[in-house]
Amino acid sequence: MQETLARRLVAEALGTAFLLTTVVGSGIMAERLAGGNLALALLCNTLPTGAILFVLITVFGTLSGAHLNPAVSLVFLLRRTMTGSDFAAYVVVGYGRCRRGADRACDV
């Protein structure tokens, strides 16, 4: 079943916001808890990032393709499996949620 553009954009917005909140939040937490050990901080940031990517792709993959990144959307556009207007909508929604997700993570 082909999802409507609105549903796909909502899925992308939620996925991008969750991804950025996790990446930025785990980075802040890792820096605070690692006690100056950069290797440990990187590991503490990488593990949650990989885990949330798995969850988001599993949850949103069938709805929107789980692009979560304009570079992924660009590949779909270049392969002609996505229209230019859909690409523009994905980029606008992704950027907006990216900003909001990062802002939320920094507020905590």
C-alpha cells in the first residue's frame, strides 16, 4: 500500500527528531560521564546511535523509507524513485525536525 505524502512526512519528521535527540543527547551524556576519556565518550555515543537507527528504520521503513538524512533522499531522487517535489518536502521536514530534535536534546 502506498502511503500518502503527509503520512510519509510525519514519519520522517518523527524519525529525524528521535534520531537527532538521541545522537545529541547521548553525546552530551557521554561527554559528562566519560571523565575526559574521549574513546569511551565516542563509544558511549556510538552505541545508542546505532541502536536508535535500527529501531527507527524498523519502525518507519515501511511508512516513509526511513531516509532520516537528505543524502539518502538525494540518492532516491537521482535514481528517479522519488519526485523532485517529494524530495524538497523530505528535506524541509528533515531540516525542521533536525533543528527541533537538537534543540530538545540540549534543553535536557
